Amino acid sequence: MKIAVVFGTRPEIIKLSPIVRALNKKGQDFFVIHTNQHYDKNMDEIFLEELELPKAKYNLNIGSGTHANMTGRMLIEVEKILLSEKPDLLIVQGDTNTVLSVSLAASKLHIKVAHIEAGLRSYTKIPEETNRVLTDRISDFCFTPTELQKEILTGEGIDSENIFVVGNTIVDAVIENLKIAENKVKTLEKFDLEPNKYFLVTAHREENVDNQTKAEDILKAISDIQKKHDVKIIFPTHPRTKKQFENFELKLPENIIFTPPLGYLDMLILMKNAKLILTDSGGIQEEACILETPCLTMREATERPESIKVGGNTIVGTDYDKIIEEAEKMLNKKITWYNPFGDGTSAEKIVDILVQN
Ligand code: UD1
Ligand code: UDP
């Protein structure tokens, strides 16, 4: 069986790295296509290096654009490769424009599609929801993190024979890389931080940072939280966010440490040692839960309700008062942790299932 593994953005590279490792271990015939939806060194290359991924056989050099522009160009470019390489199976992960485009191209060429992290739903009208709903619909293998997504998919009419509950490969990635990070990087020293004496913030979602009021509310809330709680706050800033802060001419609070996006090893250390994480990232909600760091999610809804159920995550939106209030509550709450996202063997399970079928 010949397999194409496709990624394009930071979280896909991270969450597919255990799959690449498992394919290598099992001696499977596979090649990598990188759409390069993300292309800055610290959104792309740094992860390929840190996670020791093989060089992509094909790079589509797609870069940025409007949704239709990116999706259309990826469809056209990936089809050419699929026609010449004729893989039997395509593996994608998550809910980005990369995922939808390449799955659509493969599906119409009768190439089987395996969708990792299938069945997540926020039930909000955001681009990622469109991408995941459509990708699940055309996938031959839907690999879900928990039973919840299996229920969702069967409820949507997806054949249960095509659904496999395997956990989330992010657990594999955290386990594989945390020890390496602890031995290799000196992140806290680099930013003059002490364990449990700082908060970590990230925000990049289109529905947040492309909206001036929401972007302003987030900045004001974190600045005031810093003053209130006598902690440092570090904010590795996604390029979309940086661009939008500049477009809106927002004054960045001086009491926040803004950094360019960080590598995965630095990020693991920051997440593990933070007293609190405030984020709108999907992956970071999961990692916070896995690493037992309390989290506030600055979105109106989450497609990862498992971490809320555990008690370690709360939805706060971008409302100033709510962020301040819930930060206080979360810091005073006793949380009994368990990790709902699997035991770190998801990648092996996925590859075994694909090989057997
Ligand atoms: C994309 C995904 C989102 C995911 C996120 C992970 C879609 C629809 N969105 O959002 O689900 O959570 O990746 O980070 O696929 N930019 C750069 N350099 C880069 C990449 C982006 O400067 O290397 C800037 C460009 O101005 C670009 C903007 O960021 O227009 C947005 O990039 P894009 O890939 O469209 O969406 P993300 O916000 O990164
Ligand atoms: N991440 C990172 N450096 C950063 C910010 C995030 O390595 O500066 C990692 C993070 O730990 C997680 C992934 O990138 O594994 C999440 O990516 P992002 O928040 O961009 O996307 P999402 O998960 O929301 O789709």
C-alpha cells in the first residue's frame, strides 16, 4: 500500500509527527506532501527540524490567501501529484483548508482518505467547522479521539464501520517530546520566568483576532489580569495576530511579554510550567489538559468538550469581565485530573488499522 501523508500548518505537522514515526517503524511505503499553507520558519521549518520529520517529497508552496484562493490552488496542485503518484491512501489531520482541499481532490480520484481527529464539532459557523464536516463526509476512515465524536458521526449518518476511536495523536506528540524538551531547551531561563509564576496566552482564531473589539478586549483583559495576580504573562504571537494588531493600530500592553511564535519544545516547557493558560487554540486546550495546567478558552464554543468535563478548561469567550472573573475562579479551583485524549499510542493504532484494511 502506498500512502501520502499531507500537512500544511503548524498543528498538522505536530499532530502528524507520531504518524510519520509509526509509518517508518512499520516500514510502510509513504511520502509526504507539504502544502506550505504555513511557511514562516517559526511556523513550519522549526517543527520539521525539532520533530525530525523527513523532507516533504512535494511542496505545493501555497502560502496565504483568501479561503477560496488557497483551497482552489491546493486542489489543483495536489491533484497533479495524486495523478502521477497514484497513492492508495491519503492521510490528513484536523480542520484546515489544507485538509479539505487535498481530501476533496483524493476522494474524486477514488483514493481512500483517512481523517485523523474526525468528528469534532463546535456547531459554530467558522471555516474550520466547514472543513471538518465536509472532510468527515468524504473520508473512508474517520479516526476519532474519543467515543463522543463517534456518536456525533454516527448521528450524522456516517457508517460506524468507518469510525475508529483511537485517542488523539497529540498525546503521543506530548509524550514523545516532553522529555526531549526538558533535556534540551532552557525556555524559562530564556524568558526569565519561574514555574507556576506566569500565565501563557495565545490567540490566533480568525473570529477573534480579525475583530478589532475582540482583539482589544483580549489585550485589555490579560493586561489587567497581570496586574491583579502579580504574575508574568507571555504571549507567543501567531503571524495573523501580529498582522491584525498592527492593522488595528493597537497599543500592546508593556506588562506582557510578546514573542514571535515558538518551537514545540519551548512551547511544551511553557505549557507545563504555567500557572494558567488563556488561549483560543484547539491543540493548546488539549495539551493544557494533558499537562495538567488549568486553561481558559477565549472562544464562544469548543469542539473539545472533554477538557471542560475534566474541569481543567472553561469557555470564557472574549468578554473582558468574564475573562477576569473566570481566571479568578479557575485559580481557586481544585481540579482532579485525568487525560481524556488517550494513552499516547494513537499513531500506532491508526497505522495498524490502515495496514489491516
Ligand atoms: C490556520 C487554520 C486554523 C489553524 C491555524 C493554526 C484554516 C482555515 N485555518 O489558520 O484552523 O488553527 O492555521 O495555526 O486553515 N501567516 C504568515 N506566515 C505564515 C502563516 C500565516 O504570515 O507562515 C499570516 C498571513 O498573513 C496569513 C494569516 O497569517 O494571511 C493567516 O494564515 P492562514 O493559514 O490563512 O490561517 P491561520 O490563521 O494560520
Ligand atoms: N504551538 C507552538 N508554538 C507556538 C504556539 C503554538 O509550538 O508559539 C503549538 C501548540 O503547542 C500546539 C499547536 O502549536 O501543539 C497548536 O497550533 P495552533 O494554536 O496554531 O492551532 P490550532 O490547534 O488552534 O489549530
